[in-house]
Amino acid sequence: MKVRKNQLWKIPVFCLVAGWITFYAEIFLIARFAVIRLPGNVLTSDFDLTNLYQTVFFLIALLAGRLCFRGMNTKERLLSATIQAVIMVLLLILQPGILLNAWITEWSRPISLIGYLLSGNVYVGAVLNCFAPYLLVPRRK
């Protein structure tokens, strides 16, 4: 199997674009439908509705990714996902709170939430989220 070098940046670019779209779509939907005004002009958001939006966007991004990368072979997808995972791990190590990190990882937010809920540790969820691009690589039959 030959690896085409022009295919290797497709998953990182997809993750950035999907994260950017998801980030702003969530802000719009949460501000529009999930914000609750409490007495004393205190604002909060509905946790369940926010998680529902994030899960729906994750499934849409996963489906779109699977459809976008049909022209790539498995080795190219694996190498491209590895590039994205390395970028995400480096961003997590260097600066955990920068906005670019939020844009890149926003599409796969439910993975970090599940990791946090199962372990009780935020860092477990963050590390699991770094390997979300591997979900775009199909299993061999």
C-alpha cells in the first residue's frame, strides 16, 4: 500500500474545521435553548441539554468524517489520525487551556466527558480525547 503525502493532513484539517463549526454551533444552541435564568439575574445552562447537543454534533462529525475519507486507504487514515493525535497531545502538554485546543477537540467532547465520568479525573478524559481521531479509521474486516 502506497501512502500519498497529500492525504496525510486531511484528518487534522477535518478535526480543526469540525471543531470550529461545533464550537460555534454549540455556543449558538446553548445560548438560544439551554440557558436558564435563575432569580437574581443568575444564568446557568442545562447540563443534560448541553450534553445532548455535544453528543449529536459528535455523531454528525463522526459520520461526516467517515464519508469524507472514503478515498483514503487505511494506512493513510492511520497516519493522518496519528498526526492529529500527536498535535493534540502536544497541545495538551504545552498549554491545556488555549482556544485552538478547544477548537480542535470540540467535536469529540463526549469522549472526554465519558472518560471523566468513569474515572473522576479530568486528565483521563483529556488524554482519551487526544486519541479520538482514531475513530475515523475503519476497522479491518
